[in-house]
Amino acid sequence: MAEVTDGREGGSSALTREDLLKRTGAAAFAVSMFGALPDKALGFYGPLKYANKQLSGELKILQWTHFVPSYDQWLDNTYLKQWGEKNDVDVKIDHISATFLFSTASSEVAAQSGHDLYQFISPPSSFQKQVLPLNDIVQE
């Protein structure tokens, strides 16, 4: 183990746990910052799969009307607008009462058209066959 002088009265001492944690934290921070550079699209899990790919088109979302009205306003007018501009996607969101989610989803599944994303409070298993597997994205 390396001997380090820490300025304490004892002169030199072994590398302390605190020093080790500080150095490890600084190294982890440096690695994470390097991984965040756009020209070096690396992260802790390796190269980013979708580093230079752009979304385009339209994304339609159906969500239950939130019990905090200001959340819906923030989501629609702030977050989704910024996200859509950043990703070159026209985001359209509809809010309906939670009691109509199941029946609306059922009719859109039967028609094979409608919204791209749904936000259920508790996703019903009856729609499992119509859901696209996202295992590869989740595991990233």
C-alpha cells in the first residue's frame, strides 16, 4: 500500500478509507463526464446504441387526467414541447378520465389505430399481446 503524508502530526500514514473514497469518486466522475461527451458516446454500459439516431414524425400519447391539474399543464406546455423540439417529434397528448382508459384502449386496439403510448394507472394484462417488447431498451 502506498504511503501518503496527510499533514497530520503523525507524519506519514497509510492511505485512509476517506482518501480512497474521494479518489474513487473523482475517478468515477471523470469517467462519467467523458462518457457524456457527444463525440465519445460512451457510458458505464458501453457505446450508446442510439447515439446519432434522430426520431421524427408524430408521437400520440393518451394519459389519464392527473389529479393535480398543474401537472398536466406542465407536461403538455413545458416538458413535451421541449422534448419534441429536442428530438424533432411532433408530440400530441390527450387526457381522459381514468374510468375511460380501458374502454378507449380496447376500441383503439380493435381498430388497430390510435395513440402510440398509453399511461395506465395499472396496466391491464389483457393488452399484453398488443404491447411491443422493450426489453432491449429497458436492459440498457
